[in-house]
Amino acid sequence: MSVFYGKVIELQDIEQHEGQYGMRIRLSVPESQAEPAFERVWIWAIDHATAESLLAVTDFDGTHKYRLSRHTAWDTNRRQYIGYITKTRRDQSIRFPFLCSEVFIHNLDSIHRVQHLNGIQALPFLSLAYEEREAGTLQQEEKRNRDKKKPKKQRMPLRRTAISALSMLSILLLGSFDAPSHQVAESPGAPAFTTGTALPAFQSVRYTAAVAEASSSPAPRSLESELRPKASHEPKPQAELKQQTEPQMEPKPQTALKKQPEPQTEPKQQIALKKQAELKQQAELPSFELKDAITYSLPKGYVALTFDDGPSKYSAKIMKVLKEHQVGGTFFFVGQNVDKHPAAVRAIQESGYSIGSHSMNHVNMPLLTFEEQKAQIKSAAESIEAITKQPVTLFRPPYGAFNEMTEEASRSYGSSIVLWNKDPEDWLTRDKDKILNYVRHTEPSGSIILLHESQAVIDALPAIIAYLKDQDLKIVSLR
């Protein structure tokens, strides 16, 4: 069994009483060698900020279920903790991030560390829901009633003995009388003990040392060491790729031929010049390096324009607008579209803009197995890398839907997940004015703006860039 003992925390509702927020949770714990399985409904007291963030991503309509994830993260840009909640309906599930406090994460960790029911009962921020308390009160009353009956039945054998002794004394005293046929009537209490009558058994009381059990559980680990994810952009994959490509650039058999120096040196010079041009182009574009495994915002003063679902016939036009205004941009390409528009991929890469993958077939990742998710990420990245000759280190899951397996699959390929925090829904409106109005009426500083490749976005893009520059924001490519 894992260290977290397989606990499932289902969020049923968020309640408010006298200014205090409380989450109604159903806590399910599987059976173990030491404890039987149990399931109880609790009220978990939480702070206002965490409650309001959860209310923004939940809708308790009775058709969906919500499960709190034990996985948490630290957003280095916003310097805030992030929790995750999974929304499910039948076989579909989508995972949402929400802002939470350090106290919330500490309490979440405490629940997962406790091994027994008595330890959970000892947690100060949890209290049984009203219906659970009522059920517990009824059980206690029933137990008291059973216990009251038991002493009475234990005294009854003594009573019967006394009555029998009195009866024998009466027979001795009246023995001189001729009444052998008269029988002595038994006490009215005696018939209560008939053949087959059993005394009620005492109920065994479990969990008598709640505080002792809670203190015997493993000591909590450092929050910061557990919650801050490791940076996913490690130099190792790039170093390995460099080692693989350099021997191919200098073929030894050809350099040994001194009579034909021109065919050997010319391609080499062209490659070097091409790389210098690419590096110069990339250096001229403002960029921002991501360090977290999951990113959906930037520090204040920065903004990222991101474009999904390409490459397409609009890719080159979008790139042209970005180049004219000398701003950064990030394209998330679908693998099956890369094969259709390789020239657009090559042009965007040579112009110094960032390219990430958007899966191979634009599928809902949580609906797939772990191996299928890995294949989606790997295939899309390889299609892009075959053209750009550079590793793909950014991945955006379609619809923003992902789960723990998606994170692991992305991490195993050396890429990090890039989400967003501003969505003008341009795919729905297809209206340049509505797209622009959305950007103008939101706080753009620190945002990652989600856009899609379309003519409406191309038409709105110059005005969007002008507005962002007026706000003294740095429009960057993500790396």
C-alpha cells in the first residue's frame, strides 16, 4: 500500500456559516491489514481564498463528481501554491488547477498521512457532518440501552436463588401439614429465564488512543521540498542531441580527401552561417524561460501570445505580423498538421519563434491510457523535430485537459506543460472586435493568452500588440 494509503477525497459542496467556509467531503479509506474500510462525510474548515478559488472551478449540479488530488505545486511566478481537482462524469474526466493556501496544503497532507480512523478524528480542522453526528448519537443511545439491560439480567440469577431458598424454608416449616400435593408457585421474575435466553454481548470499543495514534504516524515532510516541482527543462536532452549531431557534421572519410576541399567545407560553412542567423534571430526576439513542470501564468510585466491547432494556411501570416512588430510568439502544433504544412514549421522555426506540441491528433488526453498519452506526445514532437532539428520542450494538452498520467508522459519526454490564464474564445466568436475587446477589458500583465490560427486572429493581432505595448508589457516567446 502506498504512503497515502489510497484515500479518496470527494468534494461534495462548499458551505458557508457565519463567515466561515467549509468543504463537505466524503473521505473513503480502503481496507488494510490493521483497519477495516470506512467512509465518512466530514466538514473541512478552509480559508476564504482557497474556498473562492474552488468555487470558481466547480459547479455542484448533481451530474458531476469532484475529487481532490493529493498532488500540489508551487507557482514560482505568482509565488502561490496550486492545488488540483478532477471533475468526472461517467468515463470522462478533466483536471483543473486552483489557488490555495499553505495551510490548506498542510491539512491535505495531514489527511493522507493519517493511517487510522482515530487519527482522522483527531485532526482539528475536520468535524463530522450533521447526518454523521446524528447517526453516531443514535448508535450511542442504542448502546447505552443495551448496557442498561445487562446489569438487570446479571442480578436475576441471585434473585431466583433467594426465592428458591425461601420456598425450601416454607416447605420445612409446613412439613407437618398434610399438603404433599400443593406446589409452591415460582416468583413472577423466574419465567424470564427460559431455555435459549442469552445475555447481550458487550460491544468492543475501537480506537481508544486517537492522539497517540496520530502522533505515531510518520513525521510530516518539508512542505517546500514536496510541493515545488522540479524544473522540466533540463539540459541533458539537448546535450545528448548535440553529441549525436556533431559527429554527423564532420564526416571523417570525406575530410581525408585533400583533392576535393570545396564540397566538404562549403556545406559546413552554410550550416554554421545558418545557425548563426537563427541564434541572432532568436536573440532579437524577447523570450521567457519556463522552469516549472506546469505553467499557466507569467510574472508581472510579461505577456505571451500563444497560437494553437496549427500549422495551417494562417501560420505564415501570423508570423509576419509578429515579425513586423518585433514581438515574441509561441506556436503549439498538432502532429497531423505538421505533416501537411512542413514549410510553415520550417519558416517559423528559422524566424526564431518557439514551437511546442499540441498532441498528434488533438485528443482528450485523460481518456487515454498512459502508453497512448506517451505516444501522442512522442509522435507529435518527433514530427516537429524532423523539420526543426531541435528538441521540443513545450507541450499543451488539447482543451487544457490532463491528469497525473499526462504529467508523467510529458515529463518522460523532457517537456513541460504550458496552459493559459486568458482565453478570448476566438474559436467560438470568429470576431476580431470581440477578441480585441476581451484583451482590453482584462488585466494582461502576467498572462498567457490562448489564441487559435484563424483570419479573425490575424485581423485582431496588430491592435492587440499595440494595446499590450501601450501597457509597457514585454511580449515574449516561451522557451
